[in-house]
Amino acid sequence: MKILHIIDSMGLGGAQTVLKGIFESQKTNSEIFLFSLRNREINIEIDHSNVVINKFSKKYSIAPIKQLKTLIRKENIEIIHCHLFKSQIFGYFLKLFYFPNIKLIFHEHGEIFQNHIIYNAFMKISRNRVDLYLAVSKATKKHLIDKIKIHENKIHILYNFVDLNKFNSKNVSGNILNIRDKLRIEENEFVVGFVGRLSKIKGCKYLINSLPYLKFNYKCLIAGTGKELNKLKTLSKKLKVENKIIFLGYKDNIYEYYPLMNVLIIPSSSEASPMAFYEAQSLGIPVIGSDVTALNEFIIDGKNGFLFKYGDFKKIAEILNYLYDKKDIKFDIGQFSKENIQKYSLENYIKNLYQIYDNIQTVSGNNY
């Protein structure tokens, strides 16, 4: 079965990380293909021979249609698997005008949470051509049903994953001391971490706002890049915590930095299925997150982390102060997290994905 994955770009993001895992876990699989519609200044690199990144960088170019038509015909593609909005538009038009019998999958990574009028309108227009929707959480499935009126039988929940071979304390512990030395993190400093795109929706400013209320010696690691970077640096100076924060930028070897963290903060206004959650949990790191969909689907308050009302930075500080004092609770959370995360392994993900591909022939494209 030949599958073509299409994505807007291989810029930094969760959907791109998912594709990296899918392809690099199947390096010898010659029946999967990835086409990125445009080039970005920073691309997540994927080690697989069937990856094509369009050399053009224009966001709204329709030029890739010709390349995609050629690729689909040459390789006899049976399934188009679309990730993110622009790729869904291309997938829809490819099926509508050129390949009416091809199976079309829309992988919903979280845009449905943003209430974008154009996106929601397109999803309604295209739904009679889509054979199957993949939702990365129960909350994502519910949004597809409630907002787009997709029949629940056309939606399959496929949670994201973590590569347990890469994000494994046995494999990443060796370099911790060297990295701590380079970053000048003292032995007695409690490390608070953030991993993700620095955009408004990710809420990193609330983490920074919480730092003046901490009652212990700490360092804050912020891994990621984005439009909010300069604003966050300005905020840290305003609050006089700039010397306590290390802005790491984007790290393709982020698995080497997680072991430095005593806790991970996800202060987002919405999340569909954050990769950082899976990665931190695999290393037994407690996650403190906003009590929003779908974070509250993954974080079990007091079991594998803690929840706080979105935007309540004083509550973040309160939880951090509590967690710092209660080392035995942190140990219990770590043990539970490592056991709970096993079901989200990359190996299980690939197995489930191919079961979905095998079953898609039985899914009707007319139920919506």
C-alpha cells in the first residue's frame, strides 16, 4: 500500500515531529512518501529517501499541484494523508479534480481549536470528499463532531507518541553533567522547563510571570523559537528574572535537555496533543499544565502532573513551590508517568496507523 503524506512545510511544530517519527522509524519502507509544499528557513530534517521539500517558499503558491500529480501517478499512490490546513486544501483538490478514487485522510493536529472561520468553512465544504479523519485526542474528535458535523464513524482517535528508544533515561543520562556545566546550572538549582513554539497560544509569558514568586533557587530553560521571543525576553528583564532564564532556541536534540528538568510547564490556552507532554513523561518528569482541552485529558491532577487555571501564573508558582518541597511526591509522579506513557510508544503508533490504513477501504466517504 503506497501512502503519500503532504504537509505545508517541515518548519518547527508538532505535526512535523510526528512525521519525523513516522518516516525515521521506517527508513527501509519504500512505499511511503512525504511532500512538503514549501521550504522554510528552519526545517526539521528527516532521514528517509522518499522525502521531497519543495524549493519554493511562497506560502500561497499552487505550483506544487503539478509535482504532486506526477508523483501520485508515477508511484500509484493509494492514500493521501494530509497534515495541516494547506495540505488539506491540496489533498481535497487532488481528489476532486484528478484522483476521485484515491483515499483521503485529514489528520487533525489541533487547528480545529482555534475557531478560524475560513478553516472551519473549508472543513465543511471538503467533508464529503474526505474518507477518514484522524483526531489526536478525544477533545479533537469532539470538536470535529460539534463544529464540522463530521459523523463519529469517520473519525479515528490516534494519539501522538514518544520514541521510547530516544527519550529514555538510560540513553540520555550520560551527557547531563556536561550540558549543566555549559549552561552554568548549579547543582542546587531546581530546573523549570518549557519546550515548544514561542507563540502567543503557548502562553510562555505566564511561566515567566510566575518566576518572581518562587521561593527556592532555580533556573528556567525555555527551548524553542518563534514570534514571541523578543517579547518574552523584554518581559524577563522587566521582572528582573533574565539572569534566571536560559533561552535555548530550537534544539533538534531536545532529548538531551529534558533530563536537566525537574518539571515541565505547558501553560497553553489550548493544546490538541502536545509532543512535549509525551517526551517529558517518558523520562518521569512531572508536567504542570493549563486546565484546558485537551491538556486535562492527558494530565491527571496529582498523578502525573498538576493543572492550573489558564493564565493564573500565581498558581503555577504555588504548584512549583509545593513540588519543590515534596520530593517524595515528585518520585511517585515520575514512576506513574513512566508506566503510563508506555502505551504511547512509537512502535504502537505505527502499528495502529497501519491498521487504520488497512481498514480505510471500509469507510464510506459520504457519511458526514
